[in-house]
Amino acid sequence: MFNIEQIQKNNEQEYKNNKKNINFRLSGNNKYYYANQCRIFKEYLEKYGFNGFKHYSAQDIKDKGISFNEYSINLGYNQYCADIQRFNNKQELLGFVIGYNEALQGLRKNH
């Protein structure tokens, strides 16, 4: 049986794992949600690749990884690597990530 301390410890560990490639501050009650959404987004890109301004294959994503920066999502570990997508601020970035995830989740349910 889990107690509240164990649940909080597990949540913090999951948050730390999900946040490894996020290079900006997440705070407040939604930090767990946002970090999890970024993890889901990364998993989708590793599975399907990304067709935006430039195409990045699933293998590119797996090989180089992605990073979430305040104004961009990049192929690689920091903001100086190739842009996958650029944004005006981190809220716009997080909105894009959540919308992308919901769109793919909706497609998967319909097929």
C-alpha cells in the first residue's frame, strides 16, 4: 500500500525523468502535466518523425534526441541545434506540444 509520501516521491522522480530534455523552468501545479506532455511529444516524434519547415525522420529524432527550449524545439540537446519548430514564448511552445499530442491521440482513436 502506497502512502502519500511514496506517491509524491514517485511523482517527483517521474517529473525529473520527463524534464531531462526541457531547458526552461516549469513551476506550479501544472509542471507535472507539461513535463509529461513533452515526453509524449518526444515519443510521437521518435515513432513518426516530424514534417514541419523541414522533415526529420523518426531515426533522426532517435539518434539525436530533441530538446525543448524557451523559444524552440530542437533536434539535439540545446537551442543551438537544428530547429524543429520555433515559438514566441514557452507558453506557445507548450500549447503546440499539447495540441499536437491531442491531434495524434485523436487520429489513433479513429483508426
